[in-house]
Amino acid sequence: MFPTKAPFNLCLPFLFQSGKQPKLGDLIEISRSCYQHWAIYVGNGYVVHLALPSEVAGAGVSSSKSLLANRAIVKKELLSTVVGQHKYKVNNKYDDEYEPLPPNVILQVAEALVGKEVPYSVTTKNCEHFVTILRYGVPRSDQVTDKLTTFLTTLLFGVPGLICRTVFRKMSKKQ
């Protein structure tokens, strides 16, 4: 039923963590403290993902380092190594919008990119963009859109609100 290769067997607890066995080409969402790291499942317990050249195993792209990075390396690693102590789940969240490419095409392209250095941008070419291009042929990252919307909302409404509150407090204390 399962391949008998040792790396796959060592990874089994991680594969069942989300309650769903990943299939070739599935998007894997890994929850980090302030962001999600994304990888694509390529079989036998392995994923392909983007990593910064200075990245340590299991850490993913740290949010502070990723803001400054402009290059990343495509890596193939055990899912358990990439996940580390974090939680993950299979999340093919765009399947209702886009037709996934055939798994053999996804696998072939992902494997061909392993070891290559590619352009990286936290806003336009991040790990989620990378895996959605592999699965759908379309770069998508709601994570960026959501964070940018939150930032702009805070900037537009949060800062003026804080200024108004400070002014009203000062006025109240003078009276």
C-alpha cells in the first residue's frame, strides 16, 4: 500500500497530521507564527518549496528575512523537515477557481526547478505564488492581499483614530 522507502516511513506521522493524506500536486499550508509557508507535495513524503539561501531546515522563510530577500532556492525536502514543529494542512484553496494541472505535469516542472535559484519578492513572487503557479499555472497569494488590506485599513482608519483619541484626551484634561 505504501512505498517502503525509509524517508517516507519516517514521515508518516506528519502526513496524517491534517487527517488527509497528501496527493501529488497538493498544496501544503504550513502555519508559522505570523504567516503561512507553502509547499507542494511531490510524493514519497517529499515537498518542493522556496527557501532563502540562509534558511535553516524546518524554519521556512522567516518573515523579517523574507522582506529583504530578492532570491530564493527551490528545494525538495521531507515534509517533516519543512514542517518542523509547526502545524500544516492540505489546502488546495483555489480548486474552485482554477483547474489544477495534471499531477504528472506538476511533478515534472517542480522536479526540474529543484536546486535552481529564482527571483523572490514577499509581495509578488513568494512561496504561495510559487506553488500556485505549479498547481494552476497562475500566481496567487491571498496572504499578501490579506496582509496588505489589513495594513492599509490600519493606516487609513487606525492611525487617524489614534490621533483623534489623543487630541480628545488632551482636550479633556485641559477642561
